Amino acid sequence: MMDVPAANQSQTPCQPWAGQNGWSSASPQGPTPFNPLPSFQHLNLGFTSDQVPSRDNLQPSNNTHQTSVTYSNNADRSVQHSNHDSHVAPVVPASNQGKNIPPHSLPLINERMPSCKLQQMPLYSPHSPHQAISAPFQAPYTHQGLLNGPQSPHQPFSQSVNQSPQFMPQPTFDGANMESAVSAGYIHNHAVPTSPVQQQPQWTLPPYSRGAMNEFVPDTTAQEKSIAPQSPNSESRYGLDPELLPSAVKVMAEDRAEWEGKVFVSEPFSRLPPLVTTSCIMEDRGNASPCVIRSTSYCVPCDGQTALLSRLPLGALVTPLAKQNAQELLPLCKEAECVVGCCWCRASMCPAMSWQDCGQRFYCPFCGKLNEVSWRHYQPTAGVDGSRVDKDKRPELHTGSYEILNSQKHGGDVRVGLMTYDSRIHLYDLSPALSRPHMLVITETEDLQLPVREGLLVSLKDCIDGFDSVLQLIPRFSPQCGDSSGVPMELPVKAGLAVLQALSSPGKLLIFHTAPLIEMGHTHSSSGFFGSNKPKSIFQPSEPAVSLAKECVNQGCGVHLFVLSPQDVGGAWPGHIPYLTGGALYTYSHLQGELDRERFSANLKRIVETDTGYKAELRISVSKDLRVSGCYGLFIPGPSPSQVSMATLDWQTTLAVELAHSRALDETRGVAIQVVLFYSTQTGDRRTRVHTLTLRCSRHLQEAFRHCQAQTLLTFYCKKMYCAVLERPLQELREELQTEVTEALASYRKHGCSASVSAGQLVLPQYLRALPVYINSLRKSEVLLPGLRSSVHQRLQQRCQVLAMDAFTTATHFYPLLLPLPLSVNGCSPPNSEEALRCCAASLEPRGLYLVHAPLTLLLWVGTQVPTCTLVELFNTSCFSSLPSGETKLPTLENPLSISVRSLIDTLNSQTPCARKLWVVKQGDTCEETLQRHLVEDKSPNGGASYADFLYHLHVNSVRVLQ
């Protein structure tokens, strides 16, 4: 983490707890000694009295608490939709204002907080309609209610709360041009899911409110109810109320309310698309769908200095084979019929090309040169925009994504082969002409030589009987291993690759391994990770593994490895070759249990049925004033980041592309990004898939913050950091993440707000409200911050699994869905995957059932006070103590609750990249630590800080950078 202290500011050593929570050792520490016990009374994030203007309107009082907040922002997301542009959260206790407290001081121990009275703050009027700030307010009180009341898109409003001292002070909001369902004369009762025992105030809009200000009055009946304490893991060491912090759940809910079920039109220079977690219809009208290419910013800074000043990454997420709407196929055209692209840079034809001289030439934005049009493809232009008259008839001229069927075509049906192995290789000739399959034994495995070629790969429909007969005989084989220590995993890979090379065919190699695994070459010791000398060696594959993976990539051979026996924890990890070739690693325990067998069958079915591209070459082109500076994902890096070779890929394979400025961009031309994928289909066709995205660019720094989304930045940072672990220490990467976000917030605070804000105000761009909680979850993930119980194999596996995810799955991985389940479906709605709660222990009630959905894990938490009738309907047991915990399967019971919950689980399982087991976690059980890892807003078992504490440090450091 970069630390920029103010002038003449003293530096203190890092406190001992810094490393335990994953904080940078450079975290700013105030001069006040730190006491790790959470017994402090208040916290200050402000400046000393000589550093900030005096606030004459803040008068301390010992009588009552009166809190006032202003919240004013808006942004023009489109002509039809208005949105606020920044989020301002209160982080300064009112009692600290006006005191000579050192800047960014840590909690003051054993100091009582006097009662105070805050006068009504004036409504800030931003100079720009897109900017927003708020006045400071009294926030960091534990158990304080979260008031996210309805906000009007047309009229600003304010609210004031007067309370007696026995009640906790509630924040009030002033907002301008904010979006909601509130209008003059409309009464709206608003409830936000928070702590299960904390009641929310109800805001009522008086029918007589008119004019520029609408006053909201809270319903005091909700505030008079008792408030239960929060979970210790949810509490902030600085006294910040987690419920007052920006909510990722609320951000996703707002986006769903705006876009779900609607059509997003992707046009050239289009606006910000819906979030990746929002389901809507994408319509391609000359710009690639955000499902295929999603930019980190939909308004690119014109020059590199502005981009560097924003501290936001410039790049895009690319999913070349992403699924289309409702199985919709891309427009397909033959290669000979397509208009030829640029002859200078080899960019494919796309709507970003501009036509000149009545269609005789076109300008290529990727190299900036003019191209002559051949007489075969010439058509005149018409209209003021200069488009060709045949534009609507040619996909390459009017769609952002299309596919070309190349002349090269191998043809034929899907062919399969079979091989067994111990210390030798057993191939099988499955030719239909033979009466039964013939076994061919190869004892010389160092230099594999195939005795025959015909019959090793045969059409499945022609060899189904012989194939089945061999499978029936395999259990009778007795292994003859020359080495009792196990079989090298490279042995079956080399043999399968040799068969594909001999027949000049790409394909999938499915390996089912039951013996102990060893790896050719050196293995890595798990102790190296925790040392600081060379932590990168833990994640780096061995040279023999990389060399063999390169051969698989050249041939288009994807390896899927099923390990059906327990592996030695300290042995070699067998997943490098599978994941580097577009495959995966699946581990089981001898398939003895029913759950393992079901999971094995589901994973095998997905592998066989998933549409896959083979022997793929990915080429990335950008506008002539930009360059591709990096590419991150599961592949073997080549000499150029703009060209990537992959053995196989599917509809979830996603890469992160990083861009950089070569020179200043032309604001009138915008930015163009083109991704061209050359691949072979399962039937042998050779195709070219073209995706083109055009973006606006601007010289104004604020535009970059208004056109980016937290989930996209999370996926970009994740892929970049998880690739960097091969070369860089983990502590350095965690510090870099914190520094990037800190300086981005500082840049927005300095350049993105049109009016001055106090040091005690947390200022966030509107569409980056959830970024801190996402980045904190990434920083404390098992890959970047190992826990005491984290094995090296588990972390290696998780790194590769997450790198293979698309943006939607990545967002769900780092912020799982916490879904409350009904105790009975009689008279109430069935469980809904969109009714998620905040991922913290405070959201869990002892009387509740909760489903935690993450791409790699599915947990069912059962409270101790769940009614007996619910236990009977769902688990077929009436006693909580007899309820089994751990891996289990819900019994098939014919009642509405059981049917609805099992249906929800099936729906969630269909969205995951691999089959999962259901874990039942009982409240107070020892396996609750598994649940704690997924409550990302709380402190994690591996020492990761809570969301509230991380946000506090981000705010302190961002203010400190500007000193």
C-alpha cells in the first residue's frame, strides 16, 4: 500500500496487529497508542482545527442528539434514465468535530463521548449536475439503523431526525435528482434487509410536500423496538456500523429493478450496460454484447496522463464464446462472401470501419490507414452517415459480433478412443471391422511409438458395442506398476497426445486416475509459501509440465483429469496441465459414497455436452493510439499479449485484457476494440468469430468514474492478481490492491467532486459503491491470504478455478448469495434467488434457514430455533441435535417446502461451472468456520479484515494522499 503522509506529519511504527488482518505494514497510524480491545468510545477521521474550515453551525450540546446529513448527487446514465453519480457515507462522529485531534487518529481509549447537538446542515448544490457530496454526520455508532429511504429522480429532498438521548441517532439525507418510486403526494414504506433483529424506520413522504425540498419523517414506532447486538465478527474495531456502509446487495437489486426482463441495445458508443448479475436481453446493433466484451470503463480517457490520474485500470473482459440470448446463434457468413478487412493490420471488417469516396475506400481505426475495396465487394454509400447501401444485408457491416465459416473444413462425426495404463500404455483398436476390440500394449513409454493408427479414434456410433465391452473388462485388470510410488501424470497425457498427433486431430483427453500420482521433474514444498524468500514457487508449474502443456496447446488437446483416490498432501499437484489446456481437475474419494458418484456423473456429463472450441487463436486489436499491455487468464503466455493460443475454450472462458495509451486519442473517433477468435468446432469446421466494441472517449476525468462498474473491476483485478502470484510476493499484491483503490478514491475525491468535502466524509462514485467490499474479499481470499488450515493443493485448485470463471461467476464467488429460506411455503412465496441478504453473520437469525450460494460451495445454515415442523418437512427429523451436519443430500419429501427448496438448489447448481455437494451447517457446530469464509463482510478465519475496517482504512488513506 502506498502511503503519502502530510507535510511535517510524524510516522509511527506499524502495530503488531497489522499483519494479522492482512493490512499493509504501511497503514497510516495515528500518534495515539493502539489498544486491540474494542473498548473505545469514538473515532475521528477528520483534520485538526487548523487544517479544515471551522464549522460555526455545529454547536455541542449536552441535552439532545440531532443528526443531519445531506446527500446530493445525480448522473445521466442515458437520456431516459437519471441516476446519482456518487455515494457519500458518513464516517465522522459528531462529538469529534471542532476538537484538536490529530489527523486520522486511532480510537481514543476510555474517553467518554459527550452528547452533542448538530444543527441542520445546508443542502450542498453541486456545480455539476453529475456530482454529489454530503455533509458529515454522526455515523460510527454500533447498532445504528440503516436508512436508505426512497429517493426521487426529480426532486431533491432532506430529512431531519430529532431524538431523545435514550434512542440511537439516525442519519438523515438530503438528495438531489435521485432515482426512486417516490413522487409528490405518494407515501412509501421502505424496508431494507439488514440485521435480522434490527427494525428499520419507515419513511413517509407527506402529501403536502412540494417544491425543491421534500421532507421525510421517520416512523418512530420502528425505532422504539429493541435492538439486539451484532455478531462479534461483524463489529468494526473502529465503531463503524456495518449496516450504514454501501451494500453490494442493494446495488445489485437496484440494477435488477432497472434492467431485468428489459432489452439493452448495444449500439456504437453505447452507455453503461447492466451489471453482470442482472439478467436481461442483449440486442446487438453494431456493438458487441457486454456478455462478450465488457470494458472496465465505457468512457476512455483521451490521454495517458488522465488515465493514470484516475488510477482506474483501462481494459476489457473478453468471453469469445459467450452464450447468446435464448440459444440465439450468431450471424454466419461464408469467408468468400465477406467484405475483406484491413490489409495493413489484418483487422476484420466491422461497423467501426468508416467509408470514404462513395464506398471505394474505408478507414481502419485499428491502424489509421485507408484500404481499397475490391470490385467484388464494392457497393456505393448513401445517407448522411456514409454507410453502404447493403449494410443491413451483411452481418460484418451492421452487427458487433458475427462468425465466418472458413473454407478449411475437416468434417466427420465425433470420434472417440479408449486407453488404459499402469506403468505401461494399453491402446485399443476399436475398428468396426474387428469382431472384438484388440489391446495394444506399449512398454517403452519414454519415446512413444504407435504401432497402428487406424481404429484408435472411431466414430462413436460405429464402436458403441466394442467400447462398452472394454469398459466392462477394465475392473478385472490387475495393475503392474513398475514403481510402487505411483504413476506419473504425464504418462497418460503423452500417450493421448500422441494419438491425436498421429491422426492430426484436436480433441478432449479425459483421464480417470485411481493410483497415487507423481510428477516428472521437481516438486515444490509447501513450506516455501509462508517464507518470504520465494513464494512464487508454490504457484509456478514445473518446466516439464509447462512443456507438455505447450504441446497440447499446439495440437488443440484439452486435458480433463479425474482423480479417484486420496492424494498425498505434500505431493505434486496434478492440475497444472489440465488448467493450462482449458480443462479442469476433479477430485473424489474412491467414489465410495453416493454423493461422490452423483457429482462425478454430473461433471462428466457437463464435459461431454459443453460446446467447446479447439486449437484456438485469439487476436486482439485496439485503436491505433492504444496498445495491449497485458492479457490475464488460464493460458500459457506468448511473446505478445495481443495474441493468445489456447488448446480448448468454452462459453465461460474469460480473459482480462489491459490497455495503455501510446498517444492521445481523438475524441471525435472514440475507441475501438476487436477480438477475433480462430477455432475448430466439435464437428471439425474451422471458424472465425469476430467481436467489435466501440467506446466513447473524453478529456474529462469525471467521465471515467461515471462509466465503470465494480463487478467488472473486481473480475479484472482478480485475473491480474491471480496471474501475478506466479512471480510476485502475496503481501506485495495485497498492498497493490489496497493502493490502487485508495488512490482511485483519492483521485475521485479531488477531481470528481465539484464542491469541497470535509475529511470526515466518505465519497464513492455511484457505480463503484460496492468496490471496497469486493476488493476486500479479493484481498483476503485463500489465494492471496492463506489461513492456518489452507493447504497448498486447495489454494492452487481455487486459483485455477477462479481464473477460469466469467465475470458473473467471479462476482458471485467473491460476494456469495445469502438467501433466506421460508420456514413454510403455505401462504408465502417460495424461495427466490434474488432476495439476498448482506453477507455477514448479523443477517443470520436463530429461527431462520439460509442458503449460501457460491460457485464452488453450497451451504445450508440451520438456526437452533428453527421450528420442529420445518425440520420435519425439510430433513425428515424433528430434533435439531439429531440433524446431520457436513456433506449431505436433502431427502426427497413430497411437501411444498421440500419441493421448493430442492428446486431452488437445482436452479443454482445449473449456474455453476462444476457440480457441488450440499453442506449442512448447524448453528454452533464446529463446521461453522466453513460458513465464516463466505461471510465476506465479516472478519474471516484466515485473518482477513472486515468490510467496515477495510473501508475505514481506504478512507483514511485516501484523505491522507491528498494532504
